[in-house]
Amino acid sequence: MTLLVWALFYTLTSMALGWALKRMFKFPAWTIPAICFNNTTALPLLLLQSLQTSGILKDLTMGKDDSASEAMKRAKSYFLVAAVVGNSLTFAVGPRLLDDEETPDSYENQQEQKGQANGSASHEDEEEHENPTNAAGRTAEEQEEHTTENTTLLPDRVADPGAELGGVLADTFDEYWSRLPEVLRKHLHFVSSFFNAPLIGAVIGAILGLVPPFHKAFFSEPQEGGIFKAWLTSSIKKIGELFPALQLVVVGAKLSASLLKMKEGKDVGKMKLVPVLTIFAIRFILWPV
């Protein structure tokens, strides 16, 4: 609980500090999320593994019965809890910390664009009725030419029974959503942004780890009632152990793509020196102290 409170305090304080610097010194908007959010989770995990290999974690044991491997597990747990808090806030409020010109289109703008697109396409309705298309946007003649040996012989309603139902539900939701006041829609959209993948994963993990029957089924030995450990929990654990290395590959690929663009003379953006040094000073000097 203490770690959760600290993670929230650290992130929100960093956010407030970044906002103040942006207002006072006219820093770019991206300095706020750069100060308060981590851009990678792999490097700290790899650092913990290096510390365990070097034997430094032996000094962090909590007694004679404790071991370096247990200290490693605690360190990973502490860091991952903080990472979940940071990632949840990143998905929820990260885009809102940027300027309007840097922020992806909001839900309201997307709905407005959708309405404009529907209006511009209204003049094609007559032609569409004359030449109806399927879910893939093809007419009967085009679909016949596109047919392969894997194409189903069943009608669309039978082959994909959920498509029509999903479209009806989406239209019904949009109809009721449009009836709500605009202020309420904005607040509901903001609240819904907190129900993101990191938070949902953390809630599921907490339920599996803290509820005794679930903990026994997923983490106990098979002979002790762990019916999911041998074929599910162990597999997921192996995939999780690959995460740090895979994330480093992704980061390296992005850096390589940027360097290739620079060599080709393309514009990859410019960063001012003062904001960058300020971010480094806050994250690597101020907070560690």
C-alpha cells in the first residue's frame, strides 16, 4: 500500500512540476509526460537481474531465512506496481497533457468526423442500392472474382452471425450516447479512459493473487491443487520473462528507423537542449536524491 501511495505521489508531483515548468518557461508540451512517465520498463528489470548476478542484492535480504532470489522477487514486485500506476495514468491522462495540436483526435472530434463522412457519402446511397456491397465493401461481381478455395459457401449471416448483431448494438449505443448532454459525455469519456489494459491486467492479477482459491489454482503445485500452473501459469511466466528482451528489440527498431530517416534527410523533429537537460536533471538527479 505504501508503494502504491508513493507511485501516485511521484507521478502526480512530477506532472504538476512539468506543468509549472511549461507555464513558466514555455517548455514544449511533451516535457510533462517525459518528466512523469517512464518510456520503458525493460531497462530497470534488466538492471535488477544484473544486480542479482553481481551479488549486490544479498545486502538487501531481510534475515537469515531470506535470500537474494526472494529479494529479487520483492524488487520486481515493487517496480511493477509502480509501473502499473504509471502506465495506467499514461493511457488515461497522457494525451490530455499534450497541446491540442499534438493530441490525437478526441472522441467528440471522431464522432464529428464520422458524421461529416456519412454526410459526404449520402449522395452515393442511390448507387449503393443499385449495386449492394457486402461487409468487405465488394459487390457481388467483385466478390465472385475475389473468391478463393477458402471462401465459405454459407451466406454472410450464417458465416458471421455476430457481425449484424454487433452493428445493431453499435448503432443503438451511438443513438443513446448522442442523447446525453455534451458535458456528461466528456466526463464519462474521461472516466472510461482509466479502464485501460494496464489497469485491467493489474486488477486481474490482484484477484488471482489475493483470493485464496484462485491463488491455489493458479500458483500452487499441481499435486496441491494448482490445476492451472503446469499448462497455463508456467507458459505465461515464460512469456513474461521474454518481455524485457523483446521491449529492447522494439526500442532499438524505433531508434534505427529514426536514424535511417535522418540519413535520408527526412525531418525527424527537433528537441531543444534546455528542456531535455531539465528532464534529465529531474528524473536522474532530483528524484533519486
